[in-house]
Amino acid sequence: MRSARGRPNLTDAYLGLPYAWEMLRGIEERNRRMLRARDAMDRAFAQPLDIPALARVAHSSPAHFSRQFRAVFGETPHRYLQRRRVERAMELLRETERPVTEICFDVGFNSLGTFSRTFSEIVGESPSSYRVRFADGGGALRVPACWAMAWMRPAG
Amino acid sequence: MLKRITHTFIHVLDQDEALDFYVGKLGMVVHTDADIGVMRWLTVTLPDEPDLQLALMLPGPPAFDDTTAGQIRELVSKGAGGGGVIFETDDCIGTYERLCAVGVEFTQEPTERFYGTDCALRDPFGNPIRFTQPPEGPIVVPSPEELRAQA
């Protein structure tokens, strides 16, 4: 039952499907490329990322990239990046006293109007209202950023 | 009473490639590499911590049927495999720079936090890894006022 080098010990029944192994490797390879693009958004959200740049990270064409990303992660890369930036803004609103106008640019938005509109749409209230309500409700959350980024990116 | 943790497990998609990474790049050492017929039992440890083995598990039959193994592989490759390792280091920035130079894929540069300096990376398959360098002295959770002052 020793497997061929590099190939897991999948049984003959599975490998008997003529292209099952190649198909699986194709899916894994695509997932890994999409994960690389998602990691790039988590790492470089403050930079002016756009779909062509992310598609390059994912070794995909801009036309296919959004569709592939959505197939893997359930939302478009544009939406993922918006929620990442809003999540980072929420932390800065909670844990710093930086003005909203500066936080907007800190997290990668290039217009206050787009930031406020996107934030309100995702969070359900404006950045300043969120800040006031959070301060009233007990102050900063003292958790590691990796935890916050994994679990506090707003859903919905 | 339970005494200590001796083994922990992570799914990998290729055990030879896993050795290249965990041993060749991260500097772990092979503890056991045994062909036991139905599977290859492969564990690694840190040189200074031989009593905690990380088992590099290849999903497949008979432990998992083919379909399940395929699903696990898909999840690992999208970063959703569920496994992961956090290593303590005495030199986060130096380790980061050394591994960057050999092509390791970092997802977060070394960053100072109240719990230390840490950075994040992925193994070749998508599993998340962190290196944390604890602060000198005890970890003190800052008050909201101190956090605001730092930021």
C-alpha cells in the first residue's frame, strides 16, 4: 500500500476515476493561490490594492479571479477587502483616539465618503457613533491582533 | 491527573515537502519516520524540546475514506484545515529575515504587541504558523488608556 512519492495513499477506487487525482490537485492549487491573495489583503489592506494587483498575486486573470475567489471563500475579493479594512478601522476607533478622517486613510480607503458609507453599511452605524457607543460600553478590547483579525471581521 | 502534552497533529499534503519545510527551513528535527504499512508515521520536534512531537499527517485511507481525505486536502489548501502551530522564539525579527531569504511565505511582518513581538506565516500547504517572542519580564495587559497612548 506504499503510495507513490508525493501522492497520498488514496485507494484504487478513488484513483480509478480517470482524472480524480488531477482534479483534486487542481482544486488544491487553486485554493492555495486564492489563499495567497486573501493573505495579501490581510497583510497589505492599507495599500491601494485593486483586483488586477490581487489577481497577479493569485496568478489569475482579473476576469477569472473574482469568480474563483468567491468559489473558494464565499464572497468576492472586493467584499473581503472592504470587511478587512472596516475591521481594522473598528479596532483603531476602539483603541486609539485618532480622528476618523485619519483612520479612513490608515486602513486603505481613499475617500472619507466611501469609508463612511461602507462602514455604515457593514456595521450598521457610522464610525463616530461606533466609537462613542464602544467607549460607553466599557472601553478597549485587549486581544491579540491575529485573534481580532480572524474573529472580529464583521460578517453579514 | 494528566501530565503533559506529548504529541500534536497537523495535516500536510505531502510528507516529503513537509520535511523540507519543518526540518529544512524551520530547523526542527525528525523524531520518528516509520513506514508502518498503511501509513507513514512521521513526527518532528524542536531540537531543544524532544518531548513534544508534531506529527505530520497525510490524510488518506484507511483512516479517512477517499472523499473525506479529498475534503480535508481542499480545506487545508484554503487555510481552513483547523491545524496550526505557534512557536516561541528568542529572535522574532532575525528568524523572520532568515526565513524570508529562503522563500518562506509570511502573512504578517514582525509586529510589537503587549504580549511580545510576533509574525505569521503559512506552511507550504496553507496551515497557519506564528513565531512569538515574549517580552522581557511579565506580560502586562495594558489598560485602555495605555493602549490609546501607545497608538
